Amino acid sequence: MAQFLQSVDKRSALVGFGVGVLLVLFVVLAVRGFVGRETYISLDVDASEPDISVQLLDVNEYSRPGTGSDPITGVVIHYTANPGSTAQQNRDYFNSLQDGHGDYVSSHFVVGLEGEIVQCVPTWELAYASNDRNHDTVSIECCHPDETGEFNEATYKSMVQLTAFICAKYNLDENDVIRHYDVTGKNCPKYFVEDGDAWEQFKKDVKGALAKGNGK
Ligand SMILES: [Zn+2]
């Protein structure tokens, strides 16, 4: 009897050990899965037209020359390099350049910290954002909370949807989406230059949004 009890104890100890190992495995896998997806979990974005606040700049030589673009062949992603600034502030800065600060800077769109989108220049006109590719691309400036340049989830989602929407509109795909870095070698957008995996993920998310279509 004592021997029998002892073997039952051994068996339950073994079972207990097995359950413990499984639990640890489960926790490790769950944490890895969570971290691996970074902050952008379950991205529910398609290529439909996002809400856009159209606030076109005054036509002026510094930020909206009023020059027609060539046929659009790409989308260029930028970051503002001004942590914590809003889409509205960046748009208003571009518009203020007409007073002759000497800088030639603008962007077709600015995506803000809450995912809001402001349009500054019509897509059929030049904006001053992407150097040699100003003439045939649409530019998107993206706001970021801090010096790392990483985008928050609200900004990221709007970036994906707006990029997919523009791609669909001009019959482009995710391979036509480039970083400012790919034009000039500038560290812009910082987070997507310094983290190549995050950049590849962004393009995958644009592809995924395109595959979902325009939601109609
Ligand atoms: Zn840039």
C-alpha cells in the first residue's frame, strides 16, 4: 500500500512538472508573439479614402509653387523631425514660408499624432519634400512623439491607409512606396531608416490594406 501511494505521488509530481513546463512555454510564446508584432497589433486598415482635412497652402514660391506634377509613379514617406509637433502646426509652418524665410519646404499631406490627416498641396501639383522625386511622387510627412522617430499606433494606421489609398488611386503598389532616404540618403524617416524590419512591415501593411480594397 505504501509503495502504491508512493508511485501515485511520483506520477502526480511528474504530471505537475509537465503542466508547469507547458505553462512556462505558453507564457514565453505569448510574450514573444506580442513583442514580435511590436505596437501595431491587429491592423484593421483598408485602402479606402481616409478622412482628410484639406487646408491647401496659399500658392507661393517657397512651399506651393503651383507647378503641375508629372504622372505620379511613387509615394515618399517622411518624418517631421520635430518631436511632438502636430499636423496642423506643420501645415501652418509650410504656409508661413510664403513670408520669405528662405526655406523651400512642404508636403502634400501631413499625418498627425492622433491619426488626423491634413492635405497641404493638391496631388497634381509639386510639393517641396523629396528633392529629385518632387516631380513624380506624392509626399507624406508623419508626426512622431519623440526623438526616436517611432510613430504611434494612430499615426501608423493613418499612414498605412493614406499610402494604400494613394497607391490605389494611381495604380501603384507597395513596391512604389519609398523613404526620403531612398532618394537622397537623408536619415528620413528616421525610424524606418534605422529599423529596416519596421520599414518592411510598413510595406507589408500597405500591401495588406491594398488587398482589402477600398471598402466598397
Ligand atoms: Zn524627408
